[in-house]
Amino acid sequence: MKGHVRSDKKTFMGIKANATVSLSSIFIISILVAATFIKGKSMEDWFKLTQINVSNSVGWLFILLVNFVFMYTLYLGVSKFGKIKIGGIDAKADFSKGSWFAMLFSAGMGIGLLFWSVGEPISHFNNNPFISNTESPAKAAELAISLSLMHWGFHAWSLYAFVGLALAFFTFNLKLPLTIRSIFHPIFGNKIYGLLGDIIDVIAVIATLFGLASSLGFGVQQINSGLTYLFDIPSTTSIQLVLIAVITGFATLSLILGLEKGIRFLSEFSMKLAFVLLILVIAIGPTVFLLKAFVQNVGFYLFNFFEMGFWTNSYEGVGEVNTWQNQWTIFYWAWWVSWSPFVGIFIARISKGRTIREFVFGVILVPTLLTFFWFSIFGGSALYQELLGNHTITEAVNKDFSTAIYYLLEQYPLTKLTSVLTIILVTLFFVTSSDSGSFVVDMLTSGGRHDAPKSQKVFWASMEGLIAGVLLLGGGLAAIQTATVLSGLPFAVLIIVMCFSFYKAVNDYYKKYYILKGEDKKDIIEV
């Protein structure tokens, strides 16, 4: 088919970049980074207060959005649009399904699984709003894992799936640039090539950079904690800044090698190493308990899916600050929203040749089930110790969240081996997140180009490291969480409009290029 062939590719002073998007993004980020750097630790109270105010005011919007996107994306997969192939009827997949799953999983979760899979269930075990002091420890453990699965499950991956699907469709079927602005073409037409489109892409760039910086900040804290645990290297902000610089250098090298030799290779290797660590923990831990717990965890989560997913803490503690939900659920929904342009563009780039149905269920179901299994094994192993009366991991979480996984591994054999594997894996996920993010931001700021010079990719990789470092200096975890919520809010509004725009486009495409043949109306062909 012939689509909209107009391109948003621009050149600025010999650089293959959209000057408005690039310079505006750099300017806004520079102001935020400079203010945080100048104020330093005194910014921490401001970050905490800002997060509380924003979360209390618009937390309900994030909750409504993620639930709507989940149901909307599932509808796209089961509807008549499901047989539409990304790239057209004759399009072939660029990557095998194994490589496809490895890359999208590494980009979509990565560092977070290692940082949160032990500490979060333990934290919920000791404190969550769904449990009273009279509940049994077994019930507390069941709720703790289920809340973790909610935060890391279908809602997160449906956001990635929708944004990625929309981008892939507009790029490969309608021949528009691989940028967020393209999704708005059915509503605004060629205005997306002007100031309006620039504003949309600037929002996407800022959300992506701060979302990535959040993960990089968590990752470097966990690497530092592992080095402290194994080699007594101090856990300080200075050490973490050095680690950010070194690992960002490795990410830059991966970028220079390109999508095939760099990002794809590291993603596949990371997944293999993660699988080795997972099998080791199953083997040396309470194997039967963990496998039984996985089945129960998934069942309990699915049974309580709507109650937990739509809960807004409206009636409990009226007039009080909703601390738990602000720090956990609202933060997560904002984090996934801010990551969705990054992961969405990356998934779109590697998903040509998949049908909409294959795309939706491949992106939502497979990574979600893997995530459920990961949390059930690591979180379940930690909760097993708690149920036995061993509170070592709880003490570690209360002292330094990033050390939780190392204190878990200490409770089982092969501690040194599994701890070293964890440090290597966090580092690799750090690199794959950084290089994938730089790859995406470079496309956003260059109008969807795939051929921008390597120097531009290096610049954006350096910018990610800089933001992560300054946030650590300016308030640590509070700064990271606040930056995530603030950057996710404007993009959440864009996603609402994107849902309408995508439906209009895919419905028009279906009517124009697909027809129903035969009495059973099963065969759909493109003409």
C-alpha cells in the first residue's frame, strides 16, 4: 500500500537531528539537572513533598489509565484487527521469536527485576493496606507477592504493548516516521510535522530519559551494594557516580556496535545468564515450596485482579496522606508510563512481520508470565525465610533496600557464585537499558532516523548517565521516584489521546485494505 511518505527527518548544522526537539529537550533537562545539582541534598524534602502532592492529586488518573489501556489492548488482539500484519501482508519478521522475546524483556524490565524482586515482597509482607495485624503470616505472604505481581504484571506490559503496537503500525503500515508524533496523524494531520509534533516528541524524550535514569539509579545502587557485600567497597554516592560513568561507557560501546552486534547480543546473553541464576535459586532453595507458591500466587492475583487494580484508597483514612499507594502503586504506574515511549519504540523497531494478535499476546503474556515466575522464585525464597522466623532479609530491606537480594542469597548455598552472577547481571541489564534507551532517544530527536551518526547516540547515552548521577546527588531514591512521576504525568495524557487516534487509523486501514471473503468470513486478505 502507499502511505504517508512525508518524513520528519531534518538536519541541523550538519547534524541529523530535529533542532527544536533536540535543543528543547536539552534545555529543559539542563534546567532540572542544574537545579538539582546546585541544591544537592536539600532538594530531597522538595522531591518528597512534590511526589506526595502530585500523587494525591492525579493518582486516580494513573490507576484509571493503566486499567483502560490493558482492556483496550486486549480488545485489539482479539478483535477483527488481530490478523493485520505489521508491515503488510508479505512482511517478514526481522528476528526469531527467541531473539524478539529476549530483547523486549531486557528492555522492558531488566534491572528492576533484580532490584525489586526480593525487597518489594518483603516490604509488603511487613506493611500493606490490605492486611490487618490479626492476619496470619501465611496470608500476609500471599498478599505481598500478589501486590508485587500487580505492579509488574499485565498493566505494565499492556502499556508497552499498546504504545509499541501503535508505533509499529504507523511506521511500517502507514509509512510515517518512527516517532511518537506519528500516532497523532489521524487527528492532527500534517500539523504533526510542525510545532505540535515537536512538543509531543519533547514530552516523549523527557519521559524516556527520566524513566531510564530511574532504572539506572536503582541499578547502580544495587551494583554498589553487591560490591560492598562481596569486597567491602564502600557504598557511597561517589562510588556510584564512578560506576555510572564506567557502565555508561560500556553502553556506549554497545551502541557503536549497533542493534545486531551490540543490543541484540547483550539482550540474549543477559537472558541466558538470568535463566542460569533463576535455575540456581530454584535448585538451592526450597524447590517444591517455590513451585507450589508460583501456582498459588498467580491464582490469587487473577482472582483479586480487579479489586487490587482499581483500588484507590478512597475510604480508608479520609483526610490522611495516602503514603503506601503513593510510594508504590502510583510510582509504578508513572514509571511504566514514562518507560512506554522508550520500550514502545524499541519493540516497534524489532516487531515488523508480526500480526497484531501475535504482537499483543506475545508482548503482554509471555513477559508477564516470566515476571510472575521470577518474583515467585526470588520473592518466595525470601518469604520462606520470614515464615521460618528468619528476619535477616527484613532487617536488610529496612537498612538498605538495594542489599536485599544479597542477603537472600546468603541464606542458601553457593552464596559467592550467585552474588557475583547477580552483580554481572545487573550490570548487563544496566548496559542494555542504557544503549536501548539511547538508540530510542536518538530516533526521537532525529525525526525517526535509523542512520543518525554514532556521536549522537553517544551524547544521549552520556545524558542518561548524567541525569541518573545528579538525581542520586540531589536526593537519592526520593528524587528518582519524583522525577519518574513528574515525567510520566504529561505522557499519560498523551496516551489517552493516542488510544482514540490509533483506533481511528487501524479501523480506516482495515476498511480500505482488508476484505472478508467466503461464507464463514474467516479469510482476511489484503488487496
